Amino acid sequence: MEILKTIKERRSIYNFKTKTIDNTIIKDIFTYGSYAPTHYMKEPWNVKLYQKEGKYVFVEAIISSYKRIGLLKNDKDPKTIKMIESMKSFLLEIPHHAVVYFEKEADPVRFEEEYAAVCAFIQNTQLAAWEYGVGMLWTITPYMHDPRFLEDIGLNSDNVKIAAVMQMGYPAKVPRDKGRKSIDDKMEFIEN
């Protein structure tokens, strides 16, 4: 069964080729992602895809956030400038950045249901991407929790939560299989 092979062979990709993915393929990948289980068929996921020139605004928002939250110094020190330029270069070389977000629910149970559905959407998307030879890296980063970052990319932190930022592209290198712990160590059968 191909799906079992894909589940087992998919890897998080850290190094991407510079070649962009055709928008038709990207739409197909996210369409397959949308077949994730979703409570009440709400399909709560939304995606902002930053590519080509659109990456510049996104990367600037990241750098500004890192300065605000203290992960980058906000000075003119040559080391700081070099670090920022290196970070920008690294992020701009990634062909596509997908911000996956959803509208917040006031009810904590509904919020968890929506978040779980979005996470299933993300995993389906990664598996579909792998079938197309596309690699992804599911990132959870500090700037996702910075209200100003959300504002800078056109989202309202009062109303939405970012679930992940997915880096996407054709893999330059596929990491080796690191294996998994035996499910026996994680599972308990209760029969009486």
C-alpha cells in the first residue's frame, strides 16, 4: 500500500533546492490536505503562501519580530548585521513559506477541536507533498506568538492563531531514517 510507504518514508526537509513548485501542484497538495478529519465539517484551516517577491515582506516581518521579542539584537553591531543578513538569505532561499492558521474559538473544547483538525490538515499536506516529490518542514517558531508579527502579515491576533509555518520546496537532501521507538513502549492494552 503506497500510503503506508509514504507515511514511513516522509522526512522533514531542512535543505531545499531553489526551484519553485508550480502553483497547480501546490494547490493539489493542499487540496489533498483538506481531506483531513474536521469536526462538523468546518474545515478551519487557512493558508497564506509566501513565494517569489512575496517572501520579502514575510522575512522582514520575521526579522522585526525577532528584534521585538529579543531573539535578535536591535543594534548596528557588525556581528548583528551579519547575523541578520545571513538569516534573511537563508529564509529567502527557501522557495515557499506557508502560514497555516485558523480562527480562534472562545470555547476551549471547540478551540482544541479546530486545532486538532488543522494539525491533521498539515500532516495530510506533508504526505501529499511527499507524493509529489516536495519536501516540507513543519515549524513552530516564537514569532508565531507575536501579535505584531500577525499584524505585519495581515492577520489579527485577537481572531486567529497560527498553527504552523511550513517551509516548502524540492529537497536538496533527504535526511536518513532515524527510526522510531517501538510502539510497545507507547501503548497499553486494557482488556478487563
